[in-house]
Amino acid sequence: MSILETTLVFAVIPLAIYGAFSLVTLRSKFAGRPRYRPGQAWEFPPTWWSANPAGAGEPHAAGETASPSKARGGASGSW
């Protein structure tokens, strides 16, 4: 093998593979919209989110009665 072939096989081809993987993994970072960073002004409307809408104080449907939860657990629960 000549020095040119050796350089191609052991240097250029691996660098091309690393470059292709780098472009694929970083393209979303460069093409994405700007992210919020702490300290920046918040320019979006407030959003209220609850994993349990029934427990967020939502009114019950007509005819339903509220019953206390029987679920136990958490940091101070008894098993």
C-alpha cells in the first residue's frame, strides 16, 4: 500500500465518518428554535397543568358526590 492509500484508510475515512455522525447529531441543535434560559424574560402565556384534573379543584359532574380518597402512600404513608 502506498502512503496515500494508508492515509486515506486510516485518517480520511474515519474523519469522514465522525464528521457525518457529528452533523446528524448536531443538526437539531442548530436548526431548532431558541430555548428558554434562566434569567431571560418569559414571553409565553401561562399554562396550568395538573396530572390529576379531578384533584385540581374541578367541579364534579351533576349528581356526583365527592368522597374522600382511600389511597395511602407517599413519604409518610403506612403500608
